[in-house]
Amino acid sequence: MLDCAIIGGGPAGLTAGLYATRGGLKNVTLFEMGLPGGQITQSSEIENYPGFFEHDKTGMDFMDTWQKQCFHFGLKHEMKKVERVAKTGEHFTITLEGGETVEALTVITCTGSTPKRAGFKGEDEFFGKGVSTCATCDGFFYKDKAVTVLGGGDTALEEAFYLSNICSEVYVVHRRDEFRAAPPTLDRVKRKENIHLITDSVIEEAYGGMMGLDGVKIKNIKTNEITDMQNTGLFVFVGHNVQNSVLKDENGEFICDMNDWGQVIVDLSMKTSLKGLFAAGDMRIEAPKQVVSAAGDGSVAALQVIAYIQELA
Ligand code: FAD
Ligand code: NAP
């Protein structure tokens, strides 16, 4: 029986592993279907993690020492995909891909949330090289420059507003002439002089070269007119897929409370509605979707796990 099973080896899961093992738990396993590190390993640069200010280091370089540090304190890693978590009496049964099962007293799920791709030409090619899904992470790279934002939901408009305080001009491209975002958010955006709404339009193509994105072609779907927006960063906010499938039972029902967008409802201790089950990082409600906050969540969850196990004894 594991003291704690951690699912997902991004910043939240690795930090949970560090705090759980260094806090004295002997039997802690991290289940990560790939190499540990999480989403940030796709990034070519990280500039907003306090204390880390090395411009020539990628997200992969940045995460390398995290796993070494965890393994040093006794965290075990199994490179396996978790299919499902179920509570059986007082403990949990974790079903791995292939059907093998593992028992654990507590579980911390840290499986993240993946930004959706819009599907235009060049999106994958220039992802992380001019095409971004994170204004907090990458907005500063476009200080006093023009950027384009794709999407018409709350996230797109809130992030456009955030970017408008850093960038010279923000062009919001939306495929319809009505916005999904809440009316007050839309009003606030409309009042901002350097935000320009380009409706009934899609990104036809993101183009560039070896050095990254050079510009985007925007197509008006009613007139077919193409506008070439050169020297712009492109921020895509077309929704998120929360990686929450491990929390569904065999009937597809969630084993703990979730909000309407599939994010796990936790309290400030990262406790879910199910005793002994914790969630941390980008998959939880109101996650700022930053490495530093995911790591903070992981530490909080692990400290709560230690307290929970002490109470069981
Ligand atoms: P993730 O990092 O998403 O990790 C989740 C892990 O769970 C993954 O490794 C996944 O393989 C694993 N997993 C999922 N399902 C299962 C399963 N069923 N079984 C086993 N394993 C599973 N943040 C910043 O603070 N600064 C930045 O500059 C920055 N830049 C970014 C650039 C890019 C290109 C991207 C994509 C993100 C960036 N972010 C940045 C955001 C940051 O990476 C995330 O907020 C952070 O990684 C979230 O950590 P997490 O541990 O919650 O989840
Ligand atoms: P969302 O509401 O699903 O909006 C996604 C937007 O992207 C929509 O405008 C959609 O267009 C557009 N889109 C989707 N696929 C596209 C594609 N392939 N190409 C071009 N455009 C595409 O996602 P979200 O903004 O991330 O919000 C998710 C949920 O979180 C929402 O329920 C939202 O209300 C909530 N949220 C709330 C707050 C808040 O309350 N402060 C903040 C952020 C998010 P269409 O409109 O035409 O479908």
C-alpha cells in the first residue's frame, strides 16, 4: 500500500513528491505517462520563475533538476498512464493502463490542463516560437509591440486586456460578430483604446522562418479579404481541455466535485470533496496556470497528505 500516489509529473506533481518524501513519507510513487517535467518542457524560455534568470535555458533544462531533487529524497517514478482512481473503503485503487492496479492511502492528482489548438496552418510549427497560449508567460516578450489574439470567450478578452497594458496594439480576431465572453468583460475591452476587435474573421495562416513567427494572415470569412499582420505575436485562447479523465468512474461520473468547465473544486488546502483525494496545479479551479503556482499547490497538497496520514495512525 502506497502512502501517497501522485498522478502527473509536471511542476505540481514533482513538488508534491518532493514535499511528501522530504516530509517523511516512505512510500510515495509518481505516475507520469511521459518523462517528468510537464507542459513547461515545451517552452523555449522561462522568465517569470523567481530566482531563475537564465535566458539561454529552455523549459526542459529548467525542469531537469526538479526530478533529480525529488528522486534524491526517495520519490519513485513509474512511467505509466493512469486510467482511473477509485475509492475502495478507506483507501484508493489506482488502475493503470493495461489493467494493473495499485493501492494507496492518499492520492494527489496533478494531470494539468491543455490549451486547445485552433487548427490553422502554422499553429504547431510556430507554437512556442511566436504562437503562445499564455499571456502571463509571454506577453512581456512583446512589450510595446503589436500582438494578435484569437478567440472570443472570457479568456481571450481577459488576456487581451492584460496584453493591452504591455503591448502597443492588441488585435482580437474572432470568427463571429457576437462574443461568448461576459458582457461586462466585452464592454471593458471595447473601452480600451489600443484593443481592436476584428470579427467574422479567422487566422488563415501563421508564417515565418527559422527565427520564428513573422506574421499572420487574417481572413474575413464574409468577404474573403485577407489582412497580412506582420511582426506580431499570436496568442491563441480557444478553450482548454482539463485532463480530468482519471477522476471519472466506470460510468463516466466524477468521483469528486467539479465545476462546469471540468476543473476540480478544491479548498485552499487542495482538498477535494472526497476524503484523502487532493488536486493541484492547472487542473484545479481558478488555477493561475503558472509554474510557480502549480509548484505552490503541490507543496500544499503534500503537507496536507502528511497531516491526513498522521491523523489516520
Ligand atoms: P502539467 O505541467 O500540465 O503536468 C501534467 C502532467 O500530467 C503531464 O506531464 C502529463 O503527461 C501528466 N499526465 C496527464 N494525464 C496523465 C495520466 N492519465 N497518467 C499519468 N500522467 C498523466 N508557466 C510559467 O509560469 N511561465 C512560463 O513562462 C510558461 N510558459 C509556458 C510555455 C508553454 C509553451 C506552455 C505549454 C506552458 C507554459 N507555462 C508557463 C504554463 C506552465 O507550464 C503550467 O502552468 C504548468 O506546467 C502546470 O503544471 P501542472 O503540474 O499543473 O501540469
Ligand atoms: P470558451 O468560452 O470555450 O471560448 C472559446 C472561444 O474560442 C470562443 O469564442 C470560440 O468561438 C473560439 N474558438 C473555439 N475554437 C476555435 C477555433 N478552432 N478557431 C477560432 N476560434 C475558436 O473558452 P474560454 O474563453 O477559455 O472559457 C472557458 C470557460 O471558462 C467559459 O465558460 C468561460 O466563461 C470561463 N471563464 C470565466 C472567466 C471569468 O468568469 N472571469 C474567465 C475565463 C474563463 P465561438 O464563440 O464562435 O464558439
